[in-house]
Amino acid sequence: MFVENTNTGIIPEKEIFENLLKDMESLLEENTPPLSNISNFISLINDAFRKISWIGFYFAKNDILYLGPFQGKVACTKIKIGNGVCGTSAEKRETVIVEDVHKFPGHIACDSGSNSEIVIPIIQNSRLIGVLDLDSYSFSAFSEIDKIYLEKLVKLLTDKVNFESFTI
């Protein structure tokens, strides 16, 4: 997959992700509050891709995912773990890619214009912290490349940010 960059033309997504990993490594600061780090985390990813219509975090507390920092339209504030794409990813503790959200059983439509989605669970020390959710107005916008690199980015986040004291 390729992405158009307004400055240099077409750039392979893999190259964009490799650059994101390098940038994120220097952006995330271990002694900075988690909220500051995660806010910059989503901004950096959002700025890299035109295909993203919404990106943000949902954080787990008991059996509910609560909306965290995001970029995009107004979103659902609570999602029960096990419901929708985010809740499914949280429950299974695995990345979920949905090519057509309208065909996903129990999909929660915060933005009716969304057509595809990828959700990556955030786990630190065997504890579910929450999920990273990305939506697109395009069908089949997210691929195995997105899965691999978004999981690497989330791993970098959990390596650099201590969520032990982070509360919702």
C-alpha cells in the first residue's frame, strides 16, 4: 500500500511506519505523564495518514472501555468489553481488522460515515489498559502492514509509558 505525501509524492506505508517508529521513540518520554504521551502518540499517527478518519484510545475500567484522547468527530464515551470492534479486541486481547464495519456483528457506529476499522489492544504487565482504535471512511483501509506496525507502536508505548498510576 502507498500513501501520498504532499511534499515528496508517493511513499510506501511500510516506510511511513518505519519513520513513525523512529519519531515515536524520541517523542515518548518516560517521565512525562501518560496523558501527554498518549495525546502526542495519536497526533503523530493521525498526521501520517490521510486514510484515518478517527483515531483514539479507549481505556479499560472494570468491564467498560472509556473514551480517552482522540482526534476526529465526537465519539462514543463508553463501550462494554465484548461489544463492537473495540470491545471484541479488548475481550480477545488481539488486534481486530474489519474491512466493512457494516458487516461486523454488533458494530457500534459512533460515526455513520466510518466504513473500516482496526483496533489494537494495549496490554502492560498482563493487564488490559485499553485499546487503540482507528477508523476510515474507505472500505478495507487497514492491512496486515497496519496491524504489524501499529502493534509495534503500541508495544513501544507500553515500554515507555507506565500506566500503573494512570486512572480514568
